[in-house]
Amino acid sequence: MKVGKTILCNLFLILIFLFSAFSCKNNSQPFENKDPKEVKPVVLQEILKKKKLRAVVDYNSTNYFVYKAVPMGFEYELLQELAKKLDVRLEIVVSNNLAETFDGLQKGRFDLVAKNLTITKERSEFIDFTVPLEQTRQVLVQRLPENWEDLSEDEINNNVIRSQLDLAGKTIYVQKNTAYYERLKNLSDEIGHDINIVEDTIYGVEKLVGLVANGEIDYTICDENVAMVNKTYYPNIDIFTPVSFKQNIAWAVKKGSDEWLNYLNDWITDFKETVTFRILYQKYFLSSRSKYMVASDYHSITGGRISKYDEMIKKIAGEKHWDWRLISSIIFVESKFSTEADSWSGAQGLMQLMPTTAEFYKVEDVNDPEQNVEGGVSLLSWLDGYFKPTVTDSTERIKFVLAAFNVGLGHIKDAQRLARKYGKNPHIWKDNVDYFLLNKSLDKYIKDPEVKWGYCRGEEPYNYVQKVLHNYQNYSNVIPL
């Protein structure tokens, strides 16, 4: 009986072991053998966690540009609305290269492609499209006859291509990796004749339109809504020969980003019904004002100037080793380039110098643009030198410099001391020093022995840093150094 009991006991123990091993194997197997390709991207969660939306846009006169020192564009303003809804910071990356754009999306450098992408079956294999933002068709862009202003409509029609059949043998330039190339290939098959398609890797769509207008090439293809805008400032082009039916235009996300895609689809669907969306569409695609904006010297595409003080700012910034676009961003936020700007605190001029600062840097006439900027940049250089030994990373240091320029060095030193006392890094801005600056108006911190400079309305310098760096990023995206 003892032997029998022992055998039964051993068998029971073996069964328990096998059951446990089998259970563990079943529980762990899905994780060990799971194909990495099947793991869904968690883009939306990452955006909310990092409080940052990284969007790639193309640089042109409708989607994204700078006008009179202000970032503008249809896609840009849509993204601003989206970022506001998400309660995150918007980070814009510019690329007119679609291959580079899609590669960046796949590798996680961007969260969203906010371009006028034509929805195609081929692209849907490696990216996910949102619901359409709009519909448009592709049109042929060609030059009108030299004496077009003196010709009747019939005479013009007789001197330009109106039938797609007449594209046989023609050389047409299109931006590489765009839907225009695929459409022309299909059109070549449809008409039974070769079309010489040149895929351009240097210029964007609008630059090719400009080359047509200037007589450097004869033909290109463009979306009709963009062509209509370009027609306002290139009156010698013809855009009335369609080469496709209407097509859906959308944004794109990384394949498999289901939660992020669903969020975007809901937002786009709702936002398209708002008055704001209709106003934005009117502003950038239908309003005649776009003609005058693009013709301005202060449009980043045609004139490339930020303000009338560009040359002076470049000179002073260069002498003191600053990026002139950053100085321009500071001036815009401080005074919007008005020499007569002043504040309740007594700050004056382009860089809003305080009287004591102006006196220290020997600024005799605070309203003189050159003297004012020289004084302001000198102060920036001193602040940069002060923080350099402890905040060694220049990208991090500029946040401290800007905050100190706005509210004074004493308040920033207070925030650094508070950060150190409460276990944060006094040499890191985000979520460390900026937190204590933001909250320096609370009694808890005002009465803290580490605080030497008293009350500070921290929202002002906190927002100041964000505004300056936001504009600087946009200037850097579209205006050369």
C-alpha cells in the first residue's frame, strides 16, 4: 500500500509540474514568437506622453510659408488646430521630397504627413491615409501665347493643349514620387503614345510651375486648387486642361497606427464642418489676397525677407556669433519690428530694452534700430556666457537665456535653486526649471528661503520661450542662414 501511495503521489506531482510548465509555455509563447511587424504602433499614446506632435509638411505658397515674420499656410493652420485639440506642442519639419517623407514616417521621425497626398492603391500598401480633407483633380500647367492678353478665348484654345491626346511626344516635368508621375504613365497607355516624363528631384511642385511661367520648361502637372493659387501670380500660365478625374486628398500615418488614425479621422470629419475650416480654405485657396501676399518681399517663397531690418540684424548677429533668424524671432515677439513699441515697465524699441540695460550697453538712442539691437544682442551674449559653464548644451542653454532676457536673471536663478532643492535638475529646462518658474507665484515658493527675487508671474517668460523658439523653428525651416 505504501508503494502504491508513493507511486500515486509521484504521478500527481508530475501532473502538476507538467500542467504548470504547459501553462507557462502557453502564457509566454505569444510574446516570444510574436512577429514584430504585427505589433501595432502606439503613436497617439507617444504624442500625448511627450506632449509633442511631429508633422512633416511641404514648403509652398498654400501649405506652409512665412509672411511678414508670421508662419502661415493651410496645412500649418490645420495642424495648429489639431495640436490645440490634443493639447500638445507642434513641431514642424519641412520636406519637399516624398521618398524622404515616407521614409521618415516609417522610421518614426514623424507622427503625421500633413501634405496634399493623393490617395492611391500603391501608397495604401505602405501607409494609412486619413479620411479625405478635400477633392481635387490634376491639371496640365502650360504657358499661354506671348500675346495672350490680346487674344480671344477661342484663339487661346487654338494655341494651347486642350486634348489629352495632344500630350503624345511632349516632355512633362513632375516632382519625383508623386501621383502625377503615375497618372502620366497611365495616360500614356490610354492614348497609345509615349509621353516623355521627367521626374525632378530638385524642385517642388510650385517651383516647377514657376519654371513653366518663366519659359524654362514647357509643361508640368499640378493639383487644380494649388494651380488656381499659382495662376493669381503667374497670369501667363494656363491651368484649364485636366489630366485626371477628381481625386481624394488626405494626410497619412504609419501603417497600423489604428488608434492614431481613428482619432485623426474623427477630428478631420468634425473640423471640416466648422466655420473655421471654411474660412481657412477661403483664405488660402479662394481669396485674391494670396496674390498680393506672394508678391510681397516679405513672403518667404518669393521675397525671402523677414523684416526690413534683415541686413542690419544679419550684420550685428554675425559679429556676435548669433543666428540672425533667432534674433529676428526675438524682435518679432518683443515688438513686431516696431521701433516705437514700449511697455508698461519702460522697455523700449525693437528688442524692448529696459533703461538700465540701455545705459549699461551705452545705447544713446533706444529708438534707433541699430543701437537697440546691438544692446539687445550684447545682453543675450552676456547671459549666454553666464549660463555656459553649467548648461553646456547650446540648445538647452538658449531656453535659459531667453527666459532671463524676458524676466531677468534673478528669477531664473531662483527657479534653478528651487529645482535643485526639490530633486530636479537645475540645468535642464523642460519639466525641471520651467516648472518652478511657472509656479513661482505660489506662496509655497515665494516664501521659500531659496527664493531671493520674490514674486514672479512665471507664465509670461515660460510662454515667451515657447513663442520665440516656435517662430525661430519656422524661420529656420524656410529662410536660409
